Amino acid sequence: ITIQGEDIHVKARYKSLGRCISKDKPCTASHFINDREAPQKAVDGKPFTKWCGRMSEEGLWMEVDLENEETISKVLLCHAGDRESPSWNTADFEIQTKCTADQDYRTIVSVKGNEQNFTLHEFEAVSARYLRLKVTKPTADRDPCARIYQLQIFKED
């Protein structure tokens, strides 16, 4: 790889994440800025589209409906820092799941102080139909909006 005119040698090991089962699944959110930044944009598989929502007193969240109960164990989030300002990476958030619409959400991942552009969350396999990204602090600075370029949910192969 060449970065800023210097050749850098990188050794990498490929790791299978499993099969992405969230692409183009139905999504809802507590808020989104406009139709170009609707929650569906975070699961469309396109790296330059995003969900952008503003935090309110009621909170901020995005939900993916997998349409069937699935066994999942990994979630990949592409935050704003790779495309916009790194200070806009989602700072504090929870990943929550449930099997039916009438159940309460169960938190399976809790993150505070994230500074990474991409976060891979691996956890003990759980059955879920619904997965919610609950944002508790949208950014490291005072910006009130969360920006998620991709949310990918993986099923074990």
C-alpha cells in the first residue's frame, strides 16, 4: 500500500464474519434528518449512504427488522469518521435485540467513548428478529446527530 507517497507493507489475515442478513431489511428510527438520510440507507449495502438522526429528550435509535428470527453473533457499524469528521463517530451506544414486537429489548453490547470509524461487535450468539442501535451520545463533540453509514448484522455460516 502507498500512503502519502510512502510504501507500507501490511500483513493481513482474512476473517469471515459470516453471512450478512440485514441488507435491505425494513428499518425504522426515532428520527432522521431527510429522505436521503433515512434509516434504510444504513442497510442498503452502499458505503456512501447513511442514516442521520438527531438526539432528542426521547432518545435516538434505529431498528432493523430481520423479518424472521435469526441466530446472530456479530454486528459491524460504519460510523461517520471514515467519510466525515472523526469527532462525529458515534460515541456511546447500545446494541439491543428482541424476538417479538411485544417484548422488551435486551442489551447485548454497550459501548462508551468510541473513537473508531468502524466497530465490529462480536457476542455470544442470540436469537433475534429485531435489532436496535440505541444511541446515548451521538458524537464526541457537541453535534446532536448520529451518523451510521452501514449497520450489518451477521449470521454464523
